[in-house]
Amino acid sequence: MSENQVTENGASSAENEVQEASRILLVRREKLQDLRNAGKDPYQETKFPVSAYAQDIQDRFEEYEGHEVFLAGRLMAWRDMGKANFFDLRDASGRIQLYVKMDVVGEVTFAGMKNWDIGDIIGVSGEVFRTRRGEISVKVQAMKLLSKSLLPLPEKFHGLKDVELRYRQRYVDLIMNPQVKDVFVKRTKIIRAIRNYLDERGFLEVETPVLHTQAGGAAARPFVTHHNAHDMDMYLRIALELHLKRLIVGGFDKVYEIGRVFRNEGISIKHNPEFTLLELYQAYTDFEGIMDLTEGMIRFAALETLGTGIIPYGDVTINLEKPFARISMKEAVQQYAGVDFDEISSLDEARAKAKEHHIEFEERHGVGDILNLFFETYCEEKFIQPTFVTGHPVDISPLAKRFPQTPNYTQRFELFILGREHANAFSELNDPIDQRERFEHQAALKAAGDDEACGVDEDFLNALSYGMPPTGGLGIGIDRLVMLLTNSPSIRDVLLFPTMKPLDK
């Protein structure tokens, strides 16, 4: 029957569902009131002496068999066999069966279960045993209701399948789809592995401001807020770079930060307005040294988290164990688009080539911008296996050091996996005069209407003027790395609470 079909009594199926939901809510409220009238308000409970977890008991049954344990968790299934009931309890680690007999827990406690529902939080104590059918279980000796679920869980055979609803109500998603929790456990392990890798190599983890007086360090549109005490606009950071490089000037040789950044841009399977970024800076090395560090760190995170560097993703397999490929942007464009930018000597020639290949460009775009448009159009999607792309034009790299022999190109790389950028790194520009010229060029673009261009950061230029050693820097989107290592198709699958438009909007 469709939502618009009408039942015999004239009510639509949708109306029936609403009526049934209202009835369930009313019944659960009445059960709560009965508990309170009996002096057993579950919300008055404050603690429970948990001594074991479901998965530990499953994994180490021989150690637990015959011993008393205290478990607490959510009631997920209930099989009523008269004077004996079987429950499924799910705690933070997993699921275990509970065996409840009236003559063991007592008639009063057993009768009190009439006010319990699927979804309630309970605590039990009992003896670990294996049933005649071989299932590891707990024979309950005492039990207590610790919290009442006033809203029913989604129907178990269909679960919580609506993707949009899963993201909005992650708490219900985690209850109904326990495999989702595994993604976030792995996320924590990946971040821990990265920290361990960097800490063991002498890097210092630091914290820098989230509120900036000027947005910089990346090409992105910022979120704007207002500081009342100083009566001035401020920006949620779009990158971590400029403050971390100030620390290199100040004498730290190796620093990193893992933190949230914010970009007021579109939402897609690869983009969320706030995301987690790793940035690190190391004095006295260059982009090639950072390239080696990046490859080693990603491989280490995979091995530590998954035990392998051979990663399934969708219908392909990514090999993180063999050396990552390396290619320059110009070489990639020549290989996949058939255009040799070494033979292009003017902006007019670059524009003509773009028109020949149906690549749209803007009046403000220089030769380097057009090279990058060719790369984005013809090359990015080709790099499925890990590939370092190097030699970006200076037009799109305002913070990277130039190659002395080819000053229109920079000592920069991006790491592509699955056709997506996973890392961005430079030999950092430490020439304050060159940096000012690039900032001023960016400021001119901003004045011309480019919302992603940055302005002139005078304090950062002041810091550079005191002298910054040769430095290599790196940025890695943690969320995309987690997507890769957990075979997750969308960034929303690796964010506990992704940005969502309110339902009333």
C-alpha cells in the first residue's frame, strides 16, 4: 500500500503510522510514570559497577566462565519464554545474550520488567556460561533499569537506512548500525598513529588560534564573525600554516598541529565546511624531504590501523606498500592532454590551447592557472594509485618557493590517490620580499572579486623579515585519509556530526 492509499476505516497508511507512533510514545510515558509511582524512577540512578564488557567475555570466555560479571548497556532484543526470558544486551564493545529466570531474579523484579522496553539502558550481574546451543551468555542474578527510552528504536528488520536521517541522528545510527562505530574507532587510531609517527621523529604538537584577524594560508572563502570587545570582524581559520611558520621563525625546528579548519564553501562527498587538517613544518628540509616523510607516515598509519598497506576502496585496491609514483604537473598534462607547456611562451598561446580543448578560463587567469586547469580536466582522475604531482605554477602557489632554474614553477607537491588530493606540501617561501609581492598579487585578485584570494598579512611578513630557515611544510586532510583507510564513499561517513541544513530550512 502506498502512502496515499486509504485503509478500510478511511485512514491513510501514513496516518496510521503517525497514530501508532503516538500510541507507543504514550505507552512508554505511562510506563515511566508507573515506575516513578513505585519509587523506581530510572533517571535517579547515578552509577553502576561495570566490571566487564560483552566483547571481552566473547573473546576470553575461558577466563570468564563461571565467574560473576557486572554488565550495563542497551536492551536490543527480547525473547519472552514465559518464566524465562532472553535479552540481547549491547554495550560499548558489542553484544551478548542475557538469560533471565523468574526464580533466580525474584518475582517482584521479574514482574517489574513489564515497564521495560527495547532501547532501555539496564545493568545486570550474573554468571558467565554457555547455553546448550553453544551461545556465550550471562545467567542474570540481579538487574536494574538505569535509563528509560521514551522513543522507540527503528524497526529492527529495516534498521536506520535513510542516509540523510543517519547523518542527522548519528546517535541512532550508532545504536542501529554498530559497524558504523568501527569507522570512528579506526579514525581515532589513524590520528594516534600519525601523532606517534611525528612524535618519534622529534616533532612538537602545538595549538594555534582558531580566530584570525586575517584569513590566509590557503585559497578559500572564510567564515566571518565579530569580536564585540574589540569591535572588529574576525575569521575562522582556513588553514594552520601562517602561525606554525611563525613558530619556525621563533626557533622551533619541527612543529605540527591537528585541528579543525573552516571554509565557507560547498558541500559534497569530499567537502564539509569544517574539517580536520594536519599541518607540519620542518626546518632545514625541502619538499622532497617532506615527500619522503608523507609517504612513510601514510604507510605507517595504514599498517598500524589495518595491519596492511593493501587497501580495498570500492571496486579498486590501493597499494600503499610500494613506492609512490612521482610526476610533474607539466609532464602529466603532456601525457594525458597532449599539450607541452614548455612550448607555450605567451598568455595568448595558453588561451588558444585552452579554447582548442574546450577549457573555460577567466580573464584573470595566467599561463600557470591555465596549466592547472588542464591538469584538473585531464589528469587528476587518472591518479588512482598514490602519485606525487610536483612543479606547480607560481600563479597558484603563493606560499611556495620557486625553482631557481624555472622561476615560474614552485617546489611543491600534491599527493593524489583515487583521483583526489590527499596532501599538499612546499619548500616554504622564506623570502619576505618575494612573499610581499605574492601577497599583493593575491590582494589585487581579492579586490577584483576573487573571494578565495588572501590579503597582505603584515605580521607574517614581519616575522619572515627576521629570517626563517629553509623549511618544508605539509598539509593533509585527515577526513579524506580516514575515508581511504575505512573504504568510506563520503566525508559524511567519517564525521560524527557532519554539517546539515536544519529541517525547517
